Amino acid sequence: MTEQEAKSKLLARVVDHLAHHGLGDLSLRQIAAAVNTSHRMLIYHFGSKEGLLVEIVRAVEANQRALLSTLQASDQAELARRFWRALTDPALRAHERLFFELYGQAVQGRRGTTALLEGIVESWLEPITEMEIQRGHAPEQARIRARLGLAVARGLLLDLVATDDVDGVTAAMDLFIDFMAS
């Protein structure tokens, strides 16, 4: 097994553990013990607890983009609704809280978290822009629409994390999807 494969498998174990048990106030040592490794291995692969958490967010976001690419629907509005319902799955709530916690720390310049900002918007704009181009929008307009969609989705996810009002944020997203489809 290569070093990258070992790192990926270790990261997957940590993501799985935190998805089922949450992060809470776990130390790096406690996280390591929970996934049957040492804190030294986590430091070796990720540099710090913050570095590990950044990698977790990146992995979860990559999984979400992969999910989006596999969803099938009769039109873009239905595709957006299916994706939204996947994003609001209660099993992802711990990941969403972690995302916003780290995002806030990164924009404040907290050491170990700023790497999260690299590609945090761009990685989503590319696939969403492509979808908007396929819907017939000019590339510049498609990119603006993609940015708006990403901002609305993240804003509503933050609302969900703060309020746990799934029905309310879903109603708001449905209205936004209808607006974008018209």
C-alpha cells in the first residue's frame, strides 16, 4: 500500500467515525484511539488536528460532488431537489457543522485551517457552471448562476445547522429552485 493509499484509508476511517459519533471536543489522541491508530500517525499524515479537519471537509465535499454527478433526474430542477434532499440528510449534520466551524476559522486566518479556502468555492463552481451551460446559459451567465446557487445552498445549510428546521430550509430551497428554473 502506498503512503497516499494509507492516508486515504485512515481519513476514511476518521470521517466514518466522526459521521457516526460527532466531533465534539475530541482531542487528536481520542480521534486516533477511536480509529485504532496513533496520534503520531494523524500528525504525520495531516500535520495537526486542524489539518485533519480540513482534510475531512475536503473529503466530504468531494463525496458530495461525486454524488451530484451520479444523480439522475428528468430536468435540472428535479436534480437540484434530489441533491438538496441528500445534503439535508440528518446523517450529514455533523459534517455540515464541522464545515461551517472550519470555514469560519479559515476566513479568520486560524493557523492550520486556511488551506480549506483553496478551491472551497471554485471546486463547486466548475460542475454547476457546466450544468448551467447545458441548460442553455452563456458561460459568463452560467458562472454567475452557479455562484448564486452555491451561496444560497450554503446559506440555507448554515440556517439548517443553526435551526434544525428542515422543512423551512427545504421550502426556501424549493422556492429558489423554482425561481432559477423560470
